[in-house]
Amino acid sequence: MSRLIHADCLKYMKSLPAHSIDLILTDPPYNIAQYSTGNIPLPGRSALNNDIASWDTIPLEPKDLLVDFKRILKPQGNIFIFTSYNLIGRWHEIFDPEFDTFQFFIWHKTNPAPKIYKNGFLNSCEMIICMWNRGHTWNFTAQKEMHNFFESPICMPPERLSDPKHPAQKPVRLLSHLIKIGSDPGDVVFDPFMGVGSTGVAAKLCGRKFVGCEIDSVYYKAACTRLQNMV
Ligand SMILES: C[S@@+](CC[C@H](N)C(=O)[O-])C[C@H]1O[C@@H](n2cnc3c(N)ncnc32)[C@H](O)[C@@H]1O
């Protein structure tokens, strides 16, 4: 079962019942477009999108999400949130005092965008903050599964949509890994910033229910089509 909503999640979340969500797995805007020096031309390829998108320029305030995230999450629930270096401090300041545990997890991209001038590190890692309270769902059987690190390529065709192109589409393989660790089959996974629905695809593949919200109508429709096409 999937429920997809075309709305501003800050408003939509108010309608979700208390303790109705097992896992919040989400990828909100990073607000990194403000540091862009412009898109980068690449020889023989389309330019590298450094400017991200207009939605990334709207400031995200972690404090605006705290009350509803805590209210809708079940006591044994987990929260996994993608973020970046510029917002990690704000997430920690607001969320760490409210949960028993605040950790981070790294996604290492094996095929990051190149830096043709070799003037800095590749942007090959993304951070996911992970929060929970004692008694949370946690599906590990061996220490070797418990590294806070996962390697996978960035989304490539055919998984990567070409129309619409979403500059931040996340790989289903990574999302499935997180869903399996932090929830049980039949649980409800919620993604308030779902983009083109990658968390929903992963939730469905993992046998979880999904609730997703997206403010942009083009991305929302793409998410609906993607999930419908899975049958
Ligand atoms: C980083 S992208 C998520 C991409 C997603 N993980 C995927 O694989 O497609 C963040 C998304 O949040 C959406 N968004 C921004 N503000 C929102 C809001 N207040 N409510 C719902 N969606 C919002 C943007 O339109 C954008 O698609």
C-alpha cells in the first residue's frame, strides 16, 4: 500500500495521526545551491549541474520538522535524514537533545561527478543522520553488517529518470539497505520530501507500506507513475 500526496509536507504532516509511522526516511533540500559558482561545462558531456534547483534555495529549518516528526513516529521508530556539511550542525543542535541516539551514516558514491581541474576533493560522500530512542527496531545479525558506511553508484539510467530529471534522485539500492535495517516488513515508511519517489520504490520492494509527500507537481506525478508501474 502506498499513499502519495501532492502538498507542502509541513502542512500535510499535521493531518497524520500520532505514532502512525515506523520509519521516516527522507532527503530534504540541502540548501547547498547558495555555494555554487555556477554549472560546470564538461568536454563531450552535458554540463555538471552545480546550481541544483530552485527548491534548494528555499531555506530549510530543521526546527520546523521536529514537533511533527516526534509526534508521528512510533516509540520504536527510526529517523534517517540525508543532509550536507552546511546543515549537519543545525540538525544536531535541534534533534540531538530530543532522541536517545544521534549518529551519522555515510553513502560513498563510487561514480561521483568528476572535478576536471583537480582542484579539490570529489564530492563522493553524502551524510545521513540517524536518530532513535531505546527499544527501536534494528535488524542486524552480524557486526560486519553494522558499518555506518555504504557504497553504491549514483543513480544511472535506466533507474535514473530522464523526464523529469531530478538532480537529487537517490539510488534504490541504498534506500533499500536503510529500510531493511530500520524497519520490519509491513511497517509504514514516510518520506515527506519524496522527489520522484525513490524511497517509495524501495519501500515497496522491501514489503513496507509507504506514505510520500512532494510539493512539486511534476516530480509528484513522476513518483505516482513510478510506483504504479511497479504493480
Ligand atoms: C533532495 S530532493 C528529494 C529527492 C528524492 N530523494 C528522490 O530520490 O527523488 C528534495 C525534494 O523536496 C521537495 N520539497 C521541498 N520542499 C518541500 C515541502 N515543503 N514539502 C514537500 N516537498 C518539498 C523538492 O521539490 C524536492 O523534490
